[in-house]
Amino acid sequence: MTATTAVPPARPAPALHLDGVGITFGDFTAVEGVDLDVRNGEFVCLLGPSGCGKSTLLSVMAGFVPPSDGVIEMEGHAIKGPCPELGVVFQSSDALFDWLTVSDNIAFGPRMRGVDKARRAEIVEEHLRLVGLAQHADKRPPQLSGGMRQRVQIARVLANEPEIVLMDEPFGALDAQTRTVMQVELDRIWRQRQSTVVFVTHDIDEAIVLADRVVVMTAGPSAGIKSTYQVDLPRPRDVDSPAFVELRHAIREDITAEVAKSLGLPTAGTTGTPEQEVRA
């Protein structure tokens, strides 16, 4: 009788896998040597100083820009360009079609994919309820507030049922009060859907409120990943809790050190360390 060795089941490929990703434009290196895995169902925030390449890196994930170096994969397959499995929510709501109603904007993607009319109506109704806009279904984007337009944009992306949702500072143009409301709404929607999300922001509190994991980038040029913070706080999150405040302080020190370095200023007093894992 021949002994056999049990083979452990293969681990599923991460939703997103970046290995040594670099992005150059001519002689300028925006991002260099980025290694990052995003798990299925995980909410990851990219955080860092202005101009550190967060949005550029997101554009590579979306397939809008090819990497100059390295490999980027979605569930084990190379990303070679934009595709329906990758949904993108932009900072500006200008991506919406002003001549279409809210319902027609949400239905646009499914219609382009050939989804039949009855099923499209179900999808629209479901996503109008999800983002709280059922009473505004027949309005057009110019008739809506900034926060409402962003909810339409989120609904339109989710209606396409993408594998991964990429969000590029989607609340950056909103006033502080609306932004706070939208963070709460997005957290609620994510907890219902458990989509895989990569979210770019420069707001530390926003990152902690939303993310399972916060990835802090170094200042550019040649930006990379400086540190990673696991956010083990119960949802919805209390911004005044001691654990939240402690994590905010640690991340702020990390980013302050990068900003000071980019300006050529002393960095004494900061405590962030490369590839640091902090559990709140």
C-alpha cells in the first residue's frame, strides 16, 4: 500500500494582485515597486500626501493606464484594459448623463450588456432603494444635489455587478456635512453588498471610517507603500472612541513625516515605520 500525502486546497487568488508595479511618464516615475494584494470582499483605502500617485495607481487597477513595470492581476488574470468586472466611481459626477433620468442612468450599463427590459426595471428599483433615491427616479442629474448625484453614480456602477469597485476620491468635492453623510451611506451599502472596494482618499478619518485596511503611500515621485494599518474596529465606527483616535494619530504621524520629507523639512517627532502593521 502506497502512502499518499494530502494536498491542501489551493487558496483563491486575491481579487487584486499587484507585484512590483511601477508607473512612469517619460522621465518621470510616479509610482515604483508597489506590491499589494486585495482580498475578495475587502474594503481598502489608499491614503497619502497630495501628488503621491494614489489616483494614478487606481487608474492602473482600472485598466486605463498600463503599468510600466510589474504585474497587475484580477483574480489571477492580467488586467489589460477597462472591463465590466471593474467598476469606477469618479470624484466628479460629470460622468453621469445629464439628459437621462436617474433611472435611465442606473439602467444604462445593464442595457448596454443586453439585459432585458423587465430585469433592467428590477435592477433599477433595487439600486434606487439601495442608495435612497426612489423618490427621485424621474429627475435628471442637474436637478439633484452633489451628494445625490454621487449616490446615482454609485448606484450606476453597482448596477453593473462589477467584481471590484474602484473609487477615486468620490466625496472630495462635497461639503463637510454632506461628505460625512455619504461616508455613512457608503459604509451601509458596503455592509449590505460586501463588494471588493479600493477607495482613494486624502482624508484620514474617512479612511478609518470606511476601510478594513488603510494603505499609506510615500510622497512622490517614485511613490510606494510606506505602511499598512488593519482597522479592527466595529462598524459603524465612532470617530471619538479611544481606539479610533489612537489610530488616527498613528496614521497622521506617518503622513506628516512624508509631507515633511517632500518639503525638505525635519521629520523629528514622527514614529511611523515602513511596512508597519497596527491593530486598533
